[in-house]
Amino acid sequence: MSKILVIGACGQLGSELTLTLRSMYGDNNVVASDLREPDGDLANGPFEILNVLNKTDLANIVDKHTISQIYHLAAILSAKGEKDPKFAWDLNMNSLLNVLELARDKNLEKIYWPSSIAVFGPNTPSLNTPQHTVMDPNTVYGISKLAGERWCEYYFEKYGVDVRSLRYPGLIGYKSKPGGGTTDYAVDIFYKALEDGSYESFLSENTYLPMMYMDDAIKATIDLMEAVKEKIQIRSSYNVAAISFSPKEIAGEIMKHLPNFSITYNPDFRQSIADSWPDSIDDSEARKQWGWQHQFDLSKMTSTILSGLRDLLN
Ligand code: AKB
């Protein structure tokens, strides 16, 4: 039985992915790790405090738990990265290199590392952005993700490290909040809709971005990691898509459930980041090669989040 280490397990994606992996493979086969102590259900399985920049601690944890697979999710996201670019670069890059080196040296079975739509930039075709195209990211987060993709392919080609990756769109869940991203508005809007009945968007009304409900993101991640090696023909990172919408459209969808909800627009520095990213993504390679299919459209996602969040807040 493979033993899995999740790095960044307390984050927006990490907390839900860890619990799904534990339900699939057993609590004791999935070790969660993060800089901070876990809360909620995450505390019900093995947990290690880990700063992934510390290579020795990382290696000791891998040895202690006989880890064979790593999901490395820790990163500084787009908006936060712009506040301290050097730190974002150091963390995003050196943490990935630590994991790839360890995977090569200890001959680990598989590695998962997320990339992002942030690898694209202002000169990338923004409608149905192809898998292979111009990539000129202008955020430090996007630059680090693009460099990371090149490193993943390099470690696969040169050393045979079985590293797999997805270019996530904005991930929307309600069980834990994201931090420091440009797509975070699409999570905040649900909290504010239920708590205050109104929301001030930091992106303008017609800003379209590729998005995905958390359950689909987890499904995509696990489908990719479970796929037989021969099907994984892209070793940089796969485009994956589900839905695309603007603040105005998601507000309209929320109003179908909460007719008194209102939205105002007050774009800030995150507008220019959003403007440099695609409106929609062509993910046909993922669909063809390993059978990716999403399950949540805007209306199904909205009703699922509103009813789940109502229960959580009550
Ligand atoms: C962000 O907004 O920075 C992230 C991303 C799209 O990778 N959610």
C-alpha cells in the first residue's frame, strides 16, 4: 500500500483533498503536513508540522512514515505574491525543487504538484486558451508556476520522476477559505451573500475567469494520479476546465436563490492580474488522454454551495 504525504494540508484545497484521500486509502496511509496545527477532521489522522523549505525535516518525515507519494500543495498565490515577490519566488520554487530532488534521490513512486492558469499572460489567446501556446505571465506567482512546470518536465525527462500536474482554474469551495488569490472573490461572494446580503467585488462586472467547483478539482487531481503512467503524455501540466463566469453572472445566479442580494464593483490591483489571465480554457488533451470530465456547472455549484454553507453557518 502506498503511503501519501500531503504538504500544505491545512489550505483551501489541501484540507478537502486530504480528507478525500483518507477516505479512499485509509486514515493511517495519508500523512497531512503544514506549517500550522490542523483543526477539525484533519486532526483525526497522522499529522506533521513541516516547513517544506527545510529539506532535512522533509526527508525525515518521508523516512519516518515510509512515504511513497507526495502531494505538494503549499504555495503563495497570485495577489499575495505581488506584495512580496522575492519571498513568493523563494517559497514556490525552492519547495518544489526540494520535493523533486527528494523524489529522485529516494525513488518515490509519484508526485503531484499544482500549476495554475496564472502561467498564461497578456499575449496568450484568452478564449479557449490551448494547451500549448504563448506563455508570458506577469505575476511572480505565474512566473514561478511556469518555471515549476519546466522543472517537473525536466525531472521526468532526465531522472524519470513520475510527477503529474494540473493547471487549476480558480477553485471554489465553501468548507475552507482560500487566501491571497485573484479568484477568491468567487468564494467570498457566497459568505457575504448569506451573512450580509450584499458584496463588493474587487473585480469589474464583466471580468470572465476560468473556475472550478472544489469537488471537480479533487476529482481531476485523483483521476490524474490514478491514471496509468502511459496515459500521461504531458509532463509540464494539463489544462483543465469546468466553468467560466464573471462577477455579474455569479451574482445573477445567487439572486435566483436570494432575490434581495446585491453586488457593487470596486476593482483594485487584482483587476490587472485577472485581465492578464484567460477567459476560458481548452482542456481537450486532459479529456482525451485520461478521460477528464467535470460535473458541476454554475447553477449546480451555486445551489450546492448555498445549501452547504447555510448549514455550516447555522
Ligand atoms: C489565484 O487566484 O491566485 C489562484 C489561481 C488561479 O491559481 N486561485
